Amino acid sequence: MTTRACPCGLPESYDACCGRFHAGAAAAPTAEALMRSRYSAFVRQDTGYLLRTWHPRTRPARLDLDPAMRWTGLEILQTSAGSAFHTTGTVTFRASYRGGSLHERSRFERVDGAWVYVDGDFLE
């Protein structure tokens, strides 16, 4: 069991937080939880998880991540819908990396009951 903090910013350990989603032991219950787990997957360079949680309609054939990229923090700015009672949701966030940040409003949908990332709009 890993006790280091989860990269998504929540106080749980990685294994108790996003790690269980990455391992396939559980599915993200909300759009925000999926957003956080996808951020953690970018931090950990887990392209398999990123592709599995991308909507089939918008998923790229492959994903090449820059191994030199260093993500340094995630701030959730706003959520809309995306709970267990919704079929769609949005999460607006700022993801910081060494040298800058990415500000995006991401759209999520349920496919076969599971939350997936559809696409997003860069802000600012």
C-alpha cells in the first residue's frame, strides 16, 4: 500500500484515491472524480487510463506524453452537474506545471454507466 499523497490534491493516499481508479478496482463516481483521476494519470504518465476514460467519439488513436512535463498542482474552479444523478457534467480547472498552467472547462458524459472525458475548451 502506497502512503504518498495523491497528485489530485485530495488528502487521501494515491492508492485510496485515484490509484484505485487507475488500477480498475473502482470507477470514478462523479465527473470531478474522473477529472482528478485523469490529472493524476497525466502526472503518472498513465496513457492507458487516459485513453480508457476518453469518450470513444473523441478519443485519439494514441497519446504521446512528454516525459519531461512536470505537473505541480490541480485546482478545481467550478463543477456543473456531473453527479451520480446526471448523464453529463462540466469541470473547470487550472492544472499547473513547471513553467505555466492550463485553464480548461472540460465536458464529461456517461457511457455505459461510466464517466468519460469528451472534450474541453481552453480558457484565458
